[in-house]
Amino acid sequence: MKKSLKPLEDILSKNLDRAESFIHAHPKINFLFGSLFEAFDSLIRSTRETAQTQPFIRNNYDVKRFMGAVLVALAFGWVFPSIYFYGWQCVLPKLMVSFIVGVFIVDVSWAIIAREGHISEGGFVSCMFIPAILPPQSPLWLTGLGAALAILFRNILGGVGNNLVNPALFSRLFLTICFPALLVAGYQIPFVGIPDLHALRYGLDTITHATPLTAFKVNGEIPSYFSLFLGTASGSLGETCRLALILSALWLIKIKVANWRIPVSYLGSVFIFSLFFSLILGKAVAPPLFQLLSGGLILGAFFMATDPITATYNQTAKWVFGAGCGFITVLIRDFTTLPEGVMYAILLMNLLATPIQSLAVKMRYRI
Amino acid sequence: MWKEKETIGFHGGFNFLDTYLVKFCNIIEEVSSGSTPEIFKYSIPDREVKYVIVNLCPTESWELPNWAILENKTLSFLDKLGEIRVRYFPKAHFFIAINKKEDRTIAEAMNYASNAEWMKIFALDQKYPQDDPVLLTKVILGTDINFGQDTMDLGILILDAQTVSAIYESCILGNKVNSRLIAISGTGLKENEIINVQLGTSVDKVLHYRTVEAGGYRVFVNGPLRGKEISDLSQKIDWSTNNIVVLKEQDSKVMFPMLKSGELTFTTNTHGELRQCIYCNFCDSICPVDLEPALYYHSYIRGEKHKARLYNLEKCIECGLCSFICPSKLELLRINRECKALGKKL
Ligand code: SF4
Ligand code: SF4
């Protein structure tokens, strides 16, 4: 099998080589399609670079695999569960719009305009987050706009590696400010039971306006923890099935793509602070376990706060970073009129990450 | 007196022996230089030797494996060591570091050590760079030495297996030692071999007929991690040459690299493009001396090379693991060296 494919591979490889040298020989074509070709080529072929300085062998783990692992984890964490809960007609078009607008339109045109050499893999991860943090019944154009904003914002700041705050969350913040009505509506009751074809396609058509957190704000009602954990309570498209999110995040932590310190300190501090406040204030604030299992906390703590670029680099500072996220989340949820605070908490701590990092480094090296 | 099979170590490091499997064939071939070979000379240090560490724990897969010297000869090897002790270092403590996985050697050595007061056996993890002098003295003796410092300053002598045998042959028996064992391996060779080479033979002659015909290759003396690349193959082999690695220069693209990692692994390819640092923490979790190499990188690209020295840069033992692991393929080791060199000038 492998042997018989070898000649085919060779032919393909040769043609790709030819295409590459053709593109490089014509500056105008290179200007328009160079980076697109690079991106496609680098997906299916290895690189040409060899190590020129010591050490002369390098590990075969690169950024592409790193981002690929996050994509796989997200697919198992929210895409498959939400296809079950809301039907594929709700999930797949959103994902497609997000990828097409974010990566293939904005990122490619940015690469052309700014004359970047390549298209970054990080765009896929950001675009995968966008539908997950919007309500299930939000219009498609909102997803597209969100993806465009996220990628544009990231590129303006200098691309992957330079983004100050999580681009996906930033664009969600932008959408919240511009279209507040759209982001509190469109929550759907998830489908439960053995799915038939209709359910797999559309899910249930019951629209609700309340996520468990808003419901709690309004009348103090708490759904069963079990339904929150399995994802049968309403919420944003990708945040509901906490079980799947936790499992895939554990896999990410095991292969060291996500750092375990941040989720541990984030969830731990949410638990501690909400316990503290509910001991003092009683029923007026949400109890700890409900806080842990509701809203975007699990998705945020395991996937967004752990985004290595926007968190701190120093390992000790990561504890502070996570604890800060948790504290702000609880403050917003308990003492403001906003039902959910994860987005604000992570964005705020992203901004604070730089001073925390430099302080931690100063303390560690005594300078 | 002997220590229980102890597992002590350091944080970080990388297990090369299991990642890059290099199998050597059992037959040891001879290569002669064709001219008068050089003679191995060992000058016994004139300073007082308090500790002798015998390093039987190679941590790179392409290094000369222990069995080539010790196979079925552990006891006679230890006897030789004993005689060297009596003759030259009567007051010194001997520490023998053996790879934790080599159960038989450890058992034999422990058995021997139970009657020999003067030596202790240490079973160490086969993690690179366990055999670096800085880590070896830290793990075994608990003493800190600086990178690049001569261990003899503290009265510590580090020997490898082959040097011990050669000292015995030349200094005690009075024989002439004019050849040594060398491991040659890599994807640029037809076969991985262990050869007995006369000192003074050129690398060219050793690799003759042994390299693959097609495609380019690059030659590294003492391994691609810590060793040097040599372009001039007429260089002569001396006692410090432990191994020669010939790697295929993989400078063309390969289809579907995800499916055939084996084909690319042991080559000079970087397996990815140069990207910006993504703060993934791979480099600081692999660093054997707990540094944070990304800090140096960021000082460097901000144009503040002098700042790198503030972050304990002088502790870096230049093992190269940070460059090896970095998914963004940054040249961290080169940056470390550049920043260090700047520090010396100031
Ligand atoms: S391994 Fe490379 S990309 Fe990762 S933090 Fe270190 S320097 Fe940055
Ligand atoms: S080269 Fe230096 S900084 Fe890099 S891993 Fe080795 S000791 Fe650490």
C-alpha cells in the first residue's frame, strides 16, 4: 500500500516544487498567492530548513502540531457535544463561516497587504473559539464578524506571539458592546435523549432567554448540578458540556500544551472566594459549586486562560494569574448586574499579565 | 561501603536513548591509520584528587555504549580500577555512576562494592545531560561547580570507562595504547558500527565506504548535540573523540510528514518553520538547571542583550536542550552564547 503510493507522492511533490519556484519567479503572483501557497504547502509537506547551529538535531514538535492539538481538543470538547445538543445545522455552518471569514478572507488579505511571509496557524484556534462563545441561535453574520474582528485585532498587534489579550475574547467583548441585544437572546434549550435525524439536524426549537446564571440573578433559581455538568442546561454554544471540556482539557494538559497551574488556580480561587462570599452573604450570591459549573468558566479556565501567549511565562506567576482571574470572575458575578464575568476577568488579567510577569521575574532573580 | 540503588537526579532533561534508538552491530571492526599511530599518554594530575567519578552512564544514543567495554568484564574492570586507586589515588573516594536500566552491571558492581570500602555505586536516570560535569558533581557529591570550571579545582576527577582501561594498560602494565573504540552512527551511514580506530586516523578514512552514496550528509564529531560539525574530513581522531555521527541533510520537502515521522527524525531537518516565541514553557521545563531561556530570547530580540545576564545566564551549561525542544525553532543556544560572550567583554 505504502510502496504503491510512493510514485504518486513523488509526482505531487515535484509539481508542488514546480509551482513553488514558479510563484517565486513571478513577484506579482508571489505577492498575491505566495502566502496562501505557503500555508497549503506547509500543511502537507515538511520544511526545508536544516539546523545550522548547535544542536544539530531538533525535536519534531512544531507550532503547527501545538495548535493542531488545541484544535483536536476543541473538536472533542465542544464541537461534537454541541452537534448532539443543538444539531449540526446550528454548529457546522457557524464553524465554516468563522473559518472562511477569519482565516481565508481576513488572514489571507492581511498577509497580502502587510506582506507577511506566511499565514499563522493560530488563526484556526481563534476562529474555533468564536462560535463557541456566542449563543446557539445567534445569526451567522455575527459569527463572521466576530471571526473577522478577532483575526484583524490579532494581526494589528503583530500576529501570534505578540497579542496582548486573547483575540477571540476581545472580539466577543466588541460584539457585546455593539450588539448587546443579540448576545442575551438566542439561547436554546439543548436536546436530551436518543437523537433521531431531525434532532441531529436541528436540535430542539425551544428558545429561552435565560442561561442558568441570568436565571439565578433574576429569581435565585439553581438547576441541578448534574445537568450543568453534562451540558443539558442552556448556555453559549460551546460552554455547556463541561464533562467533554474537562476530559479534552486533561488530554491537553497531559501532552503539556496547556499548563495545569492556571486552571487549578483559577477554579480553586473561584471556589474559595465564592465560598467566602456565600458564607458572609448567604443566599444572595451563587454557591461555589454552582459557580464552578455554570457559564463559561470551564471553557475559559481550561482553554482561554491557558492560552500561553496571553498568560504569563513564569510558572510561579501563573498561579497569581489564575487566582486573579478567579477573584475577578467571582466579584463580577456576585456584585455587579452582569450575570457572567469570565470574559472580563480573563481579558483584564491578560492585560495584567505583563506586570505580573516582570514582577515575578524580578523577585526570582532579585534584580 | 555502598549506597542503595539510588535514584537521584535533576528537574528537566530529556531521554534521548529511548527517543532515538540507535542499534550498533556487535562486531567490532578495526581501522588502521596507515601511518604510525599516535600513542595515548595520560598524565596523572599533580594536584590532590579527593574524589574520582567514573562515568558509566552515557546519555546520548549515539555515544559509545557501555557493553562495548564492559561486556562480561565488569569485575575485571573494577579490579583494574582498584589497582589504579592503589597506585595513584590511594586517598580518593570512588563513585561509579551507572545507567539505572543496566541491571546486570549494577548488580555485579554492587556485589563487588560490598567488599570494597572505597567505592560507591550510583544508579542514575538515563536523562541527557546527566553526564555533564556540572550535573554529575551536583547529583553525586552535592557540590556546585560553575559551567566551564575545571573540576580538578575541587579535587574531582571524572573518568570514562575507556580512559580507565587505557590508564591501566599504559601506566600500570606499561603497554602502548594506540587505538580506541569509536561509535559511528546516523542516517547518513549504511550501518551503525563500533570500530576500533588507531589514534591519528583521519575521519575521512573511518567513513570511507560507510556513508550512503545518495544525498548529502553532514558529519558531527561527538554527537549533534554537544559536538562539533566538521567540514574538513581530514581531521584526525584523537582520544577525545567518542563518537562520530553522520546525519542526512534533509533539505528537501517530504510529503505528509505527520505519517512518516521515522523518515525525518534522525536528520538535520528542523521539522518546522521559524516562528515567534509562543510562550509554551517547553524550554524552561526541559532545562536541567532551571533557567528560563525564553527570557534570554526576549531580551535578545528587544536589543537588550546585556539584560540577559541578569537572569542567571552564567548557570547555563550549554546543553542545547532548549533549542532542541522549542516548537518555534528558535536558536536559543546561539542566543545564550552570544549574550554570555557579551557579558565577558564588559
Ligand atoms: S520553547 Fe521556544 S516558543 Fe516555547 S517558550 Fe521557549 S522560546 Fe518560546
Ligand atoms: S542550553 Fe542552557 S538554558 Fe538551554 S536548556 Fe541547556 S542549560 Fe538550560
